[in-house]
Amino acid sequence: MPPEVDARYTYYQLKWLKPEAEAIATGTTFKELSGAATATLPFKLAPAAEQTRIANQLDTLLTRIQSCNDRFDTIPALVKRFRQAVLDAAVSGSLTHPWKTARNAADWSTTTVSSICQKHRVITYGVVKLGEEVPNGTPCLRTSNVRWLRFELDGMKRIAPTLSAEYSRTILRGGEVLVNVRGTLGGVAVAGHEMLGWNISREVAVLPVEQSIVDPRFAAYWVASDASQKWLAGMEKGITYVGINIEDLRNLPIRLPSLPEQAEIVRRVEALFTLADRIEARATVARTQAQRLTPLVLAKAFRGELALQDPADAPASVLLERIASQRTAPIAKKQSKTTRQVRASRAPKEAVAVTKSRQDEDVKGKPYLADHLRRLGSPTTAEALFKASELPIADFYKQLAWEVAQGHIADGGTTLEAHHAVG
């Protein structure tokens, strides 16, 4: 790349041209651009001074956009912690303490999960072997369907009705608390009445709670709370196959408030969870909009609408003539040591020594640039990485695109960062 062309300007324009580059790339295992194909990309050359202004503006704006996206990325974890904090307050009594004090409500009683279940039904797990999928068969809930206080019904299996009938003790009637006891633990949810007649797999336990004693939703909150999950985790059986013993689940301690206070707890938890859902939904929409900003800003930059144009700038046509003349100028075979030193001292900062090729054994198919980033102490700019790489500009951007696609490098917009090396 000629020293008159700002490396950052080039990087951002190639980033903007990425969709066009991908459209003409070839290859099956990974896409690659030939030199001839790269030469066809419509590169827009601005006057040298304007290149710098555009690159500076993009540095500032894309850093802000990345910072915004980074903050959006933290919201799901914050909302998750909020929900767990709400649940912890609910089962500790602090969520309804003022309500309880004002009404002089009864104190909470301590018992076990088995004592709040129906006498004629047992806490147990479901169908051991589900067999083949049966179209229009009986829906059977697995651990993948039972999540934290909710269900995910995508991929739900249907089993033979005759097989389900063999496990009649776990056929759902609605209002049962379902708990994952094998594999992926932490899933707890209340079966709705629309699940009447459904069944569960052996990885899921059913708690047929007695609704004259406990609201099923409060029971689910208790089992899903951090304290209960830690208690159950301490009772997990198995090393290669993690699980909870049914007897341990039956013995899980539970503190019960009065039914009116349970109803108030459920009302408040549902209201706060609805608020969390709204926050999460709005954040998702805002994050999607923020992710569209980078291509919009790049497009604006290379339409000439981002940075002010200065009539005093030397026209881009002059820059093109200078670049063309440098290409056609004869290269002196011999240069004195003094001449080389003078030219090196006057070379602009963007000039780099080119000693490598993308075809070198330590470059092609290797995380060559990622290794450089680690030595540089990533994250760093594309310009700094280009200088360190000693690759021609075309080879550098091909290699960079490949390493980003392979997951060796994370492109943060204005900086690049090496992913941790495996092994």
C-alpha cells in the first residue's frame, strides 16, 4: 500500500466492502479472494488529508459504538441476576415483610417438600426409555424442555400412548412442579393445565403439590431459588453423569408462609419478572439497532458525508498521479548507504518492511496475525498489526479476514484482539 494512503482508511474501507468481497470470494473450506478478484473491488480514494480526517472520525465513532455494544452484552447477565435476587427475596420473606407486618400474618413454618405433596401421589421420575418418536403421540417433557421457571417446547418428544400409560403415576394433571434431576440441572417449572395428559422422562421428577397447602408457583420459586439449588447441588450423585437423588428432593427443606402471603409473593414476583422481560425485550431491540450502526457509519464515511471536505486539500487525482508515477518509476539497482538512510528517515510512519508472504509455511493456514497480536499485547489497531506483520497489504487483509472467520482474532471495530490459544 502506498505510504500516501492512510492504513486506517484502507482498513475501514475494506471492512465496509466486506459484503462485496464475500460475494466474489471462492473456496469451500474457507472463502478466499484472489489478487485479481481483490483488484476489482471499488476502492474510493479521498485526498490524503481527508483520509486522515475520515479515519479519525471513524476511530472515535466506532469506539463509541463498540462501547455501546459491550454494555448491551452485559444486560442479559444483569437481568438474570435481577430475577435471581427477586426470587431470593421472595423465599427469604424480605419481599413481603412490610405486607406481612401490616397484616400481622402468621409466621412461616418449616417442613420438607415431601410433606407438601398429595398423599396419593409420589415424588418420582418419569418414563425410562422413550422409544421412537410417535407422530401425534403423547407429549413427553425432557430436561431440554424444563427450564428455569419456564418451558421450551421446541423439540419436545412424543411417545406411544401405551408406553405413557405404563407410567401413569407421572401423567400430568396440571399444577405439578417439575424438576430436572439428571443431566442439565436447575430446570424448575409448573405444569400448566394445558399439559393435562402429558408425561415426563426419567431425567425429570414430578412434585404433585397439595394446592390446599401451597401455591405450586411458590413451591417452584422455592426449589428454583439459589439456596435450594445449592442444597441440591450438595446432594448430587454421580461424577460422569450428574444427578439428584429422588429421596434428597423429597427431603429438601421448605419454609411455608400462609396462603395469602404466598399469593402476594407470587403477585410481586410475577410483576417484577414482567418488568425484567420488558427491559430485556427493549434491550434486545436497542442492541439490534446499535449493531446496525457500524455499517451505516462506514457507508456514510465512504459516501463522503462523515468528515468535512476542505477545498484546500490536494485533489485525489493528484494523489493518484503520484501513486502511478511511483509505480512506473525505474527502480535503481544500486543505492548508496547514505541514500538508503536518508530515505528511511524520511519515510512516513505507515511504511513497513515487507519480508513475508501469505504463502509462507508459518503464515498460510496458521494464526500468524493472532500470534503477533499476543506479542504486541492485544488489543491493538489494524495499523500496528499491519506494521508488525511484514506482509504486503493485500496478503495482510486476506490473512486477517481468514483469521477473523476462523475465530483466531476478534474484530472489535477499532481494535483487534487475539482469542486465547487452545492447548
